[in-house]
Amino acid sequence: MTSKIISADIKSKSIKETKEEINKILEKFEGDWVDLEKHFDDYARLLLLNKHIDELLKRKFKKINSLKKNVKK
């Protein structure tokens, strides 16, 4: 799954937007079990959203570390 390319609609999301969509999908999982195929698609999207948010957070972390190093100089 991680080898799949993240689609443009996911790449364009901010951390906040990505988190909100992740939460919506998780709410579906906690609700009634409806259509297995629909949940499979949601799960696949959830994995891509998680990969995207991980990449966004890594970039933020690098930026913060860079700023910390510059402040210490």
C-alpha cells in the first residue's frame, strides 16, 4: 500500500484537513458495519492519508530543528 502514489487531492490537504478526514473515516469504522467493499476503500484511503500526514509532520519537524540550530548559533 505504501508504494501507491498519493493522489493530488490528498497532497493538497493541510495537516488539519488531513486529520479531519482521518477522523471521519475512523468514525465510520466505529459505527455500524455496512459494506465491506466500501470499508476497504476507506481503509486504503486512510493509509494514504496517514502516509501524507507523516510526510507533512516530518517536514515540519525538519524545519523546527533547522530553526533551533540557527537560534543556538
